[in-house]
Amino acid sequence: MGPGHPECPERLDAIEDRLLITGVADALERYEAPEASLADIELAHNRLHVAAMRGLSDLLNEDLMAGGPAYSQLDTDTSINAHTWKAALRAAGAALAATDAVMAGEISNAFCAVRPPGHHACRDKAMGFCFFNNVAVAAKYALQRYKLQRVAVVDFDVHHGNGTEDILANEPRALMVGIFQHPFYPYSGDQNPAPNMVNVPVPAYTRGMDIREIIEMMWIPRLEAFKPEMIFISAGFDGHREDDMGQLGLVEADYTWITHRIMDIARRYAKGRIVSCLEGGYVMGPLARSVEAHVRVLADL
């Protein structure tokens, strides 16, 4: 995104280092993320958006070869550079490869440590650091490729997953449950959501115990009634109390608890099938510790 931007390469370095020094990495199978095909990206995004991203990438590559500008600004928060196209294809490709591996029974679940994130990417536009909606692409792929009848998306990022909602709203085979700070970027999610959306806006400074209670009351009954055959997680850790991107009061123990509750639903209805994709989390220490807590539960450590 450019120098000083919170959505930076060091995020993945911090996660990698934490998983290594705690020994969690030793218990994990590791997969290299392939590039998603354009046909799979277009399950969630319209062709013009995909073509625009590719065309802009080609122009930036030409400019880079000629010594021109390295970045193009898509909005006040979001920049694209000559390598973004490939990175975005791999981020979505990670979610797709994870879906294949989980559905094949090679692994019980997966965490995709990916950049760029995806849950603000709408059907026809990039925004909020996001270009392609990794979780929505994978959810649509699971419905089409594996003929699943019910998939659930769980989003606990501090921001509303407006892009995922845009793509999955009124899809009867999908249920999305989310909790997010409000009013806050992207200033959506509280106005007449579609019937397959369980949006729970909470005010700034809401603490973890309150969020747990809300999840128990609002998410769990809907998930149990829906009986998802696979669960996708938009795993944003910017709701941590030490992350100054937002003002929620979550800590590592809360992410552990949330992941356990999702695992409970997955075991009961989805044969344990979960694909989790990194979204937000911008302060390196709490991000790395929170991902460790999340992955420990997924890996049953």
C-alpha cells in the first residue's frame, strides 16, 4: 500500500515469527498459495471489476519498467502497485486451495495467512485495503464446485464486512454472521440487512465478555438453525484492545473463545470443515498473539 500504511508486509512476518517461536508452526501442515483462476474470482466479482484490476496492474508494470510511479490510489485508504494483482490472486487462491484440501479430507481445517485482505471488496469495486473478497470467492466456489447446500461466513473483524454482504446478500444457501464496531468505517451494516445476514453493530469500547454474550444470543441460534455444511471465517484481529485501528476491547482469550464456539458448530453440522482467512489486525504484537490463539484452537493444540 506504500510506506507507513497499516496494511503492510510486516503483518505476515509477525504472524510467522510468533508461530515459529511458540512451536505452533511445528504442528501445522503448510501449503503454498496458488493463484486463483479468473473464472473462480468471477464467481464473486463482476467481469468489469476483474478486468479493471488487471488493466491497472498492467499499466503499473509498464510504468515501473519505464521508471514511473509505483502506486495508483484507488481511494483515500487503498493503493494498488505493480505486484498487487498477483498477490490478490494468491490471497484468493489460498482460500480456494484450503477449501479443496478441507473438502478432500486432507486437512480438517485451514488458516490462510494472506494479504491483501478481502472482506470490504464488493462485487464491483475494491475498497478498504481489499481487492478481491477471498472469503466470498471461496464460499461461492464451495457452493458451485462441491454442490454444498449451506455455507456460513463468520466475520469478527472490527469493521463491517460490507463487501461480503454485498456479494452474499439474499443467497439462500449462505448465512453470514458478523459483529463490528458502529458507527465506524465503512458506516454500513445497520440498515435493513438481507434475511441471510446477522449483523450485530456494537458501540466503541464494548468489552470481550459483552461480545461473547452477544455472540451466544445472536449468532449461535442462527448458525444452529442453519446447520452449515462448511464455515468460512473472516478473521480480523483489529478488535483487540491494543489495536488502535478500532476501539473494541477484545483480548486473546476472547479470540480463543470465539474460535471454540465456531469449532463447536463446525463439528456438529459441518464435519469440522472450516477455512479461516486473515482480514484486519494492524499492531504487530496483539495481531501475532491473537492469530496464535486462533490457530491453536483450530489445530486442537
